[in-house]
Amino acid sequence: MAEEESKKLETETPSPPAPAPAPASAPAPVTEPVEPPKDVAEEKSIIPPPSEEKTEESKELVPVEKTPEPAETKSSEGSVNRDAVLARVETQKRLSLIRAWEESEKSKAENKAHKKLSAIVSWENSKKALVEAELKQIEEKLEKQKAEYAEKMKNKIALIHKAAEEKRAIIEAKRGEDLLKAEETAAKCRATGTAPKKLLGCF
């Protein structure tokens, strides 16, 4: 019995290493070790129960040897995913830096334009204030000159009126004298019965 068990172990032990050289991308050979259980079923009729434990141990060893293959694929997939995640993180970081630079440049431009606009407003206000002050001075000067000219004109008008009154007075006095003289001459002519010489001279 011991010899048969050792022979069976020899026949069973070489079978598991055979699928090991298979590539990692072919997980199909996992179903091939199903053939040894046929021998095991035949052995069960001949061999006592301890042989079943050994066959179970051999069955357990097969999947343990093949488990690292999907782990390698997982590790490769994990490295690819990690690279993709790192690339995405780098792009996001770059985009955030570009966005921050853009915002800072825009804020700089806004502040620069605001400063220039405020400087223009202050310059405009100062110039307007100077012009308004100059205009006020000119208006005050013109008002003063106007008052002076008005006073001068009033004085001239007063002088003209005075001269006109004097001339009117002279004319009125001359008229009075002429009237009186004419009356005296007419009285003499009536008294003497002669005509005035000037009248005769006119004829």
C-alpha cells in the first residue's frame, strides 16, 4: 500500500508544475487539473481515506500557485491607473496654476486701469476748478469794470444833461430878449407911424 501511494504521489506531483510555464494572460488551464480526480476516484476504491487528504492538498496547491498571475495583471493595471491618475492630477494642477495666473493678471490690469482712471478724474477736477476760479475772477473783474464804466457813463450823461440845460437856458434868455426888443420896436413904430427898417429892407 505504501508503494502504491508513493507512486501515485509521484504521478500527481509532476502534474501541477506543468501549467506553471503558461502565460499570465491565459487563465484557462485552471480547469485542466480536473483529470487527476478520476485517478483519485479509482484510488478511493483501493486506497484508504488518507489518500483523499493528499489529493485535496494537491488540489489546494494548484490554485495557490496560479493566484500570483492575476495579481501581476492587477499590479500592471494598478500602475496604469496610477499613471493616469498622476497625469490627471498634473493637468489639474497646471490648469489651476494657469487659472491663478490669469486671475492675478486680470486683477493687476483692473487695478492699473482703475488707478489711471482715478488719476484722470482728479486731473479733470483740478483743471475744472482752476478754470472756474479764473472765470470767477474774470467775472468779478468784469463786474467791477462794468460798475466803473456805468459810473463813468452816468457822469457823462449828467454832464451832457447839464450842458443841454445851459444851452436851453441861453436860448430861452435870447428868445426873451428878442421878444422884448421886437415889442419895443413895434411900439416906437406905432408911435412915430413909420415902418420898421428891417421890414422895409426885406421888401
